[in-house]
Amino acid sequence: MHIVIMGCGRVGSSLARSLESRGHSTAVIDSNPDAFRRLGPAFAGLTVAGMGFDRGVLVNAGIETADAFAAVSSGDNSNIIAARVAREMFTVENVVARIYDPRRAEVYERLGIPTVATVPWAADQVLRRLLPAGSEPAWRDPSGQLRLDNAYAPFAWVGRTVAALEAETGVRVGFITRLGRGEQITADTVIQEGDYLSMFLVAARADEALELLAAGPQEDH
């Protein structure tokens, strides 16, 4: 893949190096040429000095053949403008913008521009490490309707199928981590001891669903 990154701060430079180490070609745009020093001498990608929402700058960075575009500069306005130019003018399918203001992030998500809202994300990560395990979901969708929870399967469900667990609790199991490896599941997958469940829940019914999960199959009561 060829990926264009706008912003060569700590996030942009780290992202560029990570992508390059995975075999992808990258182009990094920044208005300050000195910022490219963060990439290090081993970086083999393209660097382009200029504004990331300028059409000519984007063309020089290879946006016309890019598979993805990430706007991760320090400015919300610049990021969202650049993301919209990449999506709407150059029809780049995979676009993401880094946004500091969570209210803006929600608006842009509704407009079809995936965002990473930096402050809420960081606060959520700290919160999840401060509170007891399982008390905070691993992820919430921007609308607040759905959440993702991770938990070890209670022993009472060992030997039962995923379909049975879903039917009784109302959760939807996305995948299972078994013996340290993620595994796709089917309705007939049998739960084993030590399985780590990644489950989608309706936020308004999450407490009830987790209580049913902990209680075990109803027929055992």
C-alpha cells in the first residue's frame, strides 16, 4: 500500500516508521522541513514540505495513487480539511483525521470522516487502567449505542456453544482469544476454559447482559 501522512510530529513520524517497517510505501507532508528529522536517517519514504490540504502538495506526495491518507498534524481544522480533500477530491477510500475537540469528532464521524479524538481516547485509556478490570468497556461507538467488552468466559459456560451464550445474554461474540491467539467463531463454537471473549453489547442493556453472563446458563439455576 501507499499511504500519505500529513504531519510529522511524534504521531506522524511514529506512524510512518511503523508502516515502512511493515513493507508499505509512505509519504510524509509537513509545513516545517525540520520536522522530517524525526523520521531518522533510515527512513526511505518520501518527504514533502508544504500544507497537507494543498492540491499540488498532495499530488507530489502521491495522493493520486494512495491507498490511504492520515491527517495527524496538531491542528483540527487542517486535519479535517485535508481529510476531506483526500476523500472528496482524490477519492481515497481509507481516510482518518486526528481531532482534539471531541464535539467536532462526533460531527465529522457523521459526515463519514473517521476520526481519532485524542483527548477522549487518552482519558479513556487512563480510566480503564485506574478502575477495576471489566468495569469500563474496551470501546464505544461514537453514537454511544454500542460497546465492546472483553472478559474471560465464566466457568459455567464452558462446554456450551457461543449460540447458547448469545441467546441467553443478548451479547454478540465477535471473536475469542484462546491460548493467546485470536480465533474466529461460529454459532457452533464450543466455549473452553480460559477463553477470552470479545463481545459487542447494546450500551443501555450492558449491565443486565453482563449479569446474565456471570450467572451462567439458566437451565443450571
